[in-house]
Amino acid sequence: MLIHLSELFNCEGRKKVYTVETALDSVDFDGETFQIEKAEPFELELTAKTRHKYTMSGHATLTVGGHCARCLEPVSSTANWILDESLRCRTVRRRV
């Protein structure tokens, strides 16, 4: 998913909410691959704090499947992911 920050440029205080669907079917962690069994769409909120500073927040829940390292039985685990980030964009001035 691409988000165009130009929709928020020059709009201090403006918020935009995006619905995000996870396109991943697996994740790699610590040398192992885990299958994503369930991923609900989630909302991602982008806010223009100033002309060049933005905040991005959201919350996603994924159910990830794998195998028990001891008995090799299938196991599932629900993972909550909380996103709360600040972004700063620099302007590029071109000389003519």
C-alpha cells in the first residue's frame, strides 16, 4: 500500500484514515517461517501535525501459525501490533 502524503500537505491538523489489508501470507522471524492464518483489515490514521511533521497510528491483530519446537504439534498465536510513529519530511529545493 502506498500513501501519498501530498493529500495532507499544507493542511495542519488534517487527519486521513486508511483501511489496510495485510497482503502477507507468512512472516520470517529468527530463521523460521510462520504462516499468517488470519489477518483482519485495520485502520491506519495519518495526521499532519505541521507542514513537514506527521503522525501515523493504528492497531492490527494477526493470528500466526507454526509448530511447537518440543512436540511439533501445530500451534497458533495471536499477535497484536500497535503502530505509533512520527514522520518528518524534508523539502527538496531545486535550483533552476
